[in-house]
Amino acid sequence: MKTGYLLSAAVLLGVLAGCGSDSDDDDPIVINIPGDTGSGQTPEPEPEPEPEPEPEPEVPVGGPFVCPETGLYFCDDFASGELANWDVLASPDNTSGATGTFDILDDNGNNILRYTAATAGPNKVDGELLLVTPEAFADVPGADYFVEARIRPRQNSNTASKFLYLMARYQSPGNWHAGGLNVQNSSSSTKVEVARSVDGAISRPVQASKPILLGEAGETDGVWYTVRFEMIGESLSVYLNGEQLGTTQDADYADKGLIGLYTYNRSFEIDDIKVGDPAVKPVQLTLDYADPSWEVEAGNAPLVVTVAALQNDGTTADTFSVESSDPAVVAVAVDGTQVSLTPLAKGDATVTFTSGSDPSITRRIDVAVAEGFTMPNTEYGDLSGQLYPASGATEVHIDDALAITFDAVPTLGDIGSVRIFRASDNALVDVINLGTEVDSLGYAGQDRVRSVYYSPFTVEGNTLHIKPHNGLLEYGTDYYVAIGDGVVTGTELNGVAFTGLGDNANWSFSTQAAAPTGSEVTVDDDGAADFRTVQGALNYMMSSVAKDDAATVTISEGDYHEMLFLRGKNNVTLSGAGADKVVIHYDNYESLNGGSGSSAPPGPGTPAGGRSVFLVEGVDNLVLDGITLKNDHVRVDNASNQAETIYFNSSYRLIAKNSSFISEQDTLLLKGYTWFYNTLVAGNVDFIWGYSVASLFENSEIRSLGDSKGSSDGYILQARTENITDPGFVFLNSRLTRGAGPTGNVIADGTSYLARSGGKAENYDNVTFVNCQMDAHIADIGWAGEGVNSQPAPNPELANAQSGWKEFGSTDLNGNPLDLSARQSGYVLSSGEAAAYLDRASVFAGYNGGAGWNPEP
């Protein structure tokens, strides 16, 4: 159930080919693809101010489209119920490959073509399924044209890669251009792409991450998307719902060829295939809200939708109109390009957005409004010991959570909210909705905050824990709490059936009189301290301590279930009671909060705070000492599983010592200069990666965990060093071990690799191991070079003493020297060459323009 800001495909906007992407498409199509090849994240030197818009459903109105007699070179709306214009291919030789069935479906009075996938073929070249006949394509005048269609993708059972392209300039099997959808099972992993196939080798020079929703297998639900592939000379462009998403140059095919549909393992419906003059651009009407529906309580905050509208010249701003089918249920208000949808009363309404230049182009959101919050009046008697904070509690922390204990395990309802009121005037301070909510991490008034989706309700035994939104409670203020009817169902409180908790229950409390002072504060999850959460302390440091003044947050033993954000405050130390005693953790991952993340100005829009537990921006000399940062996410199928513990997005310095960093995929994402001393770093898929100038792991344990998805291969590193002479990632006097993953899986001998490449010419694979002990899980060849598990070649392809993959003095865990003669794609340093990596001062010599840095434990 979705309430407030709902968890939709908009939530899931992210990067498919993130470092160590575990999407169904993480292996390259062929060896040496010049596109993303498994780790397609791009550098983010500075946070972007705004998230890009996301696609929305196209809903045709006014009856089905009918192919016009003029204005297009070719058109097929399948109204005849026949495939006379098409040749159906099982594979290039018509004998093998992807299999499935075609039929014509009557979709509410409109004939459409349906394809139901069966099993995946032996390789992705065996995917062409539909090709226009030369006779039907005879009126197309030349090689410059667009091909466009409405496509409704659908779930199907297996998990192989799933492509759905509009082919054009088709010359022969394996030789064509195409544009269309890369439709994985998770909408956070979907992309809109330009593809090219040369002798069966498919590359994808344009890949734009966009959420694509799937209908249920075997049903007729789902979302229609308009896909356009456009060719003008050597320029190849792809559009989704009228929005141009990328262009590339390619001169391979100058003949008009044929058009067709290339699909590999994806069920779909398709309609209204058009070919026309590419000088006529599509009219754009796109929303930054991707889901076709919104479920909300009456009286909740409006949903703010940003509209992008262009006329058919591709540049001139278009007008648009917005109408609610029942303004008494949902009211709409337009302010420039922002439209506010306000839920007023119980009922259903459809909000329709209509293009000003082409009224046939519409977008709509179906809104279901539940009855608004009504103050409950059920009496439950004495609730002593069942409420936290206790009724009448004083000196409550402004960052504390709420909890209520029932007679039995509570069951969360579908829709409803918990509300916090200010006692002095009954003003509503916070509305905490069921489902997934948006929280903004940072202090009140901060110019840029970290906006993320989070789950405010968790159940432990008979207790319901409720996390209010960050930064809304104030010091020295009295509050009371109410719980709407329907939030919890099927349980009792003090022997009374629970139907909500009203103001008559007197769940009230007062907060601490004043904020702490000074540059040293304490955090404890249940004892005496300045703050209950680490983020509460960070908010204080960012807002109340001068940027360069030293600041210390002392964290007592405890379990801290939260995401963190620090921006623009230098010289902060997080000092914990010990890595085994202080655990800061959250289940945050690509399919929840897509992308590596950045801050943004406060306000409406899709959260872009990213998938790490801790996002750090523009900070120098951050020290993490005696803590554990853990990303709780467990790798599963049908999700994008990138899940960092920390994203250090800074060109300055980070020190981590006596600490642990634990995740499965992409555990550390680093930039700048970082020193990890006496630390544990654990994961299994590219779990140390990034754009570091120099990252030194000294006297540390690098633990490869068994993959919860059952993969037999693991990769420790993927470097994206930006300058060929920078040290990149250096491991000194450290141990490479293995251990059980979250589901108990253990890595077998010889199945893990020291590193694999991102396959990008602009980045260098600078990784060095010096005097490190390695368990037998590390493969004899060491590095996953070109062709190993279909990996690309590293850059530089031939490593040397200064750049690339390097190694010196490696031993087994007992200190016996390893035979490095079997290593591939790496360089074995001489003792003289290894001297540049034997101490901190040497590794960090380039810091601050050559002034250097020599941190101490």
C-alpha cells in the first residue's frame, strides 16, 4: 500500500550497471563491448542539484489509434488482426534461439500484438523475432527515418537478460541499429538504450536509466510506453514518451534496411508501429512521477509533480492542462511546471495531464483517497510500561523514536498514519504514513539535505517501533501522539481490540529544554546522552559548530538503525565504544534509493540520496574510530543489490581505524585520500571501488563473503582512478580472508579475484597489493582480466610499476610465499619498485599539491 510519497518506480530510479551490478544483465553481451560491462556507474565529482525526470505511463484516450492514410512512411496498428506486414523469426536461421508465441489480443476493443516469451536462447544473438517485409517497407524513401511504437512490457518467469528493441537499418542477422528498452525484473535496473549489432556483437553506446514497470505475467494490466528510435545520418537517438534520452554517432549502416523487433526473453504487447520523417519530433509530456496510481489519506500533504512539456520541434516549451475527474476528492493546482495534487475527501479520482499542442497526448494518475485521519476515542486503561516515551515523560530527546507494545504481535494495516501534535495549540507537527516514506537528513534550514526513502514502522515481538521524520521536533516543547484507526489490525491493547489511539490516551511528553553546547557531544540509544541517534549529533555539528573547528561525537554501545548524512563540516570524529559494540546499520540498496547519491535543496521531487548507509559530501578529515557501519541488504534476485556502507564523495581525507564495514555489494565507494587502519572490510561483489586518488588499507582484513545469490565468483576491487599516475587503491600488510555470507554461503577455493575492470578508457585500474596474506579463495591467476568471466580488459592493459594491477610479497595465511608466476593481467613489482608503497607518507605524497600527508594511528 502506498501512502504519502509512495514507493513506486520513481523510488527505484538508479543506475543499472552500478559497480558490480548484479542485475540480470551484469555480464557483457559479448567480450569487448564498448558500453557498460558490469560496473557502469559514472563519476559524481559534485552532487547534482536536481534528480532527472522519470517516465510515466502513456494512456491513450479517445479510442484506439488508427493508422492515417498520409503523414507516415509506414504504419501498422494491427487492426486487421493479421501479421501480413511481418516475417516472424525464431532466430537468424529460423531453427533455434529464443522461443515464444505471437497472437493478436483484443485489448478493450483495440487489436494489439502480443508476444509471450518461453525460454531464453543460447546467446543473445538468437533474439530477432519480428521483421517487416520488404514489400511493406517499400515506401520508406531513405535511411533517415524514425521508428516508433507503444510497448507494454510484462513479467515472465526466467531471469536471463531481457531486451526489447526497435530495430532499424537492418541489413542481415546480427547487423543492425536499434533503440529501445533493457527491461530487467527490477524497475531500478531498467534502461532506455541505443544498440548496435555488428556481426552479432551487440554494444549499447547509449544507456539511460529509467524505471519501466512490468505488467503481471499472463494478464492485460501494465503500463504503455512510447519508444522512438531516430536516425539522421550518423546520429542515432532514442526517446521515451517524447523525451530524448541520448544520442550517439555511428556510420556502420547507410542503407535504409528494414525495421523489426529484437527481443530476448521478455514478454510484451506492442501496438501502433510508425515510421516517419525524423524532422518531425515527438511532442513531449513527461512527469517526474512514474507510477500510474497514488493511494493516500484525505488531508495528507499534496503530491507535487513536475511536468516537462515540449512542442514537436523538440525545443519550444509547450503548454499543458491538468484536470481532476472529481475536484472534491483530489484538487489540482498548477504553478509553472509544478502541479500539486491535494487529497481532500474519500473517493477515487483520475488526474489527467493534457498536452497543449497535441490534445491526443495525455498522462494520468489514478488516485485512491482513503478516509482522512479521525481522532480515535477508544479507551484502553492504564498504559504504563507500554508506551515509549512514557506518558508524561520529560527531557525526551528531539531525535528519539516512538514505540508501543501490544498484547500480541501487531499486524500493520494497508493505509493510515501516526501523528504528532504540539500540545500548546494542537498544531500538527509530523504525519508518519504506513508504507515507505521520504525523509530529509540534515538540520532545519540546511541548504542541501539528503532525501531518502525509509520505512518508519518496524515490528519486534509485540512492540511497534515508529521513527518520526528527521528534524521536526524542537527543544523545550510539549507534544502528544495519536495513532489512526487501521494502522494496526487484529490485535489488542490491554485486552481491548485496538482501533487507534487518540488524545484521550494522553500519550504526551516534553523534550529537553535546550540543545547541547560546545564541540563535543554524546550519543546513546538508551542511556544518558545528548542525542539518541548519530544523525542527531551530525545535525548539531553541521548547524552549530564552525566548519573547521574540531568536533567529536562519542557513541556509546548500542544498535543504531539509521542512515547518515554529513556535508560541509570538517574535522569531525565519530568515536565509538568499539566495532563490536557500536553498530550503525540500515537495509538501503539500489532498488530502494537508486544511485550512489547526492544532496539536493529541500523540497518536493524524487529522493536522490542514494543507496549507502552514510553519505559524506565535501568533508575533510573525517575520522571513524571504533564503530561498525553495516548495510543490512541481502543480495536477492529481481532487485538491484548495490548497497554501500559509506560513499565518501570528497576530494579530501577520511581516516577509518579500529572499525568494520560490512555489506555484500559495493561496501566502500571512495574518492579523495582515505586511510583504513586495523579495519575489517567485508563483501563479495566489487566491494571496494571508486575514484580514489589514494586509498591505503593497512594492517586490515579484507573478507570475501559468500554470495547470498549463490554466485561462485567474487571480486574484491574495481578501481576508477582518474589519473594514470595516482596510487589508487593500495593494500599493505593486510589479510585477504573469506567467511560466510548472510545466508551461510562460503566462497570456494580459487573462485575470487583481486580485481576486475570497469572497462572505461577514462579510468585506470590502479590497484597494488604489498606484503599481503591471501587465503586459497583467491584464484591462481589473481586478476579477472579480459575474457575471465567475460570481463573487459583493464586500463592500462599492460600493467607496470606505476599503474595498473600490481603485486609484491604475497603469501598464504601462514606466511608462505605464493607462486605468482600464474598471475595474469598483473605486474609483479621488484623490491625496489615496491618501495613506493611501503609506508603512508609515500602513498599519500601527492596530497595537497605535493605537501603530503602522513596520518598516525
